[in-house]
Amino acid sequence: RAFAASPRLVFWLLGLAFLKLVVHLQLAHICGEAYRPWRRTLLLPALLVSGGVAAGALPSRLQALVDDGLLCLTCVVLLAVSCAHLAVGASRELAEVLGQRVFSISPVASKAS
């Protein structure tokens, strides 16, 4: 039902989940660490989506209590915030390791005359 109502949200949900998996895979490969794909930020949307699918098996009067569009939107927003946090956090950690500054503006050096 969610795909029929809002197909873009479903594609966003799948795309953001894939993005999180791939970025964590790349970071684990670069750092030489074990890859742990199922993190809390992916587990919560997976549980919400599975709960929504399971709610589809309920009688029709109980199905009305579950809004698939709102459920999908909640998962997309959660994953979008999680991806943004991952991007900013990874960039800051990498900049710290390399001794570079990111997300900051250096003050203009005044010329002594």
C-alpha cells in the first residue's frame, strides 16, 4: 500500500538504507575493521517496516490504525538524519586524523605594515 501511495518515499527508504550499508562497508574496509552491517539506525527502520508489513495481515478494521505513508516517512527521515550524521562525523574524524580543518573558516591574517 505504501508503494502505491508514495513510490518516491519507498525508493528513498531503500536508497538511504543501501547508502548506510555501503558507506559502513567502505569505512570498515579502509580502516581494516570487521564489517557490522546491522546497526541501531538500520535496525529501527527495518523493525518498523516489518511491523507495518505484519500489520497488513491484521483484520481490515485494525489495518486502518497503521498509516503506511507515515511509517515510511518516519523511516526515511530517521535514515536521512542518520546519513547526514555519518557524513559529518566521518568527515570530522578523517580531518582530525589528517590534521586538516573542515567545516570551519580560518580567520583572515592581518598584514603588518
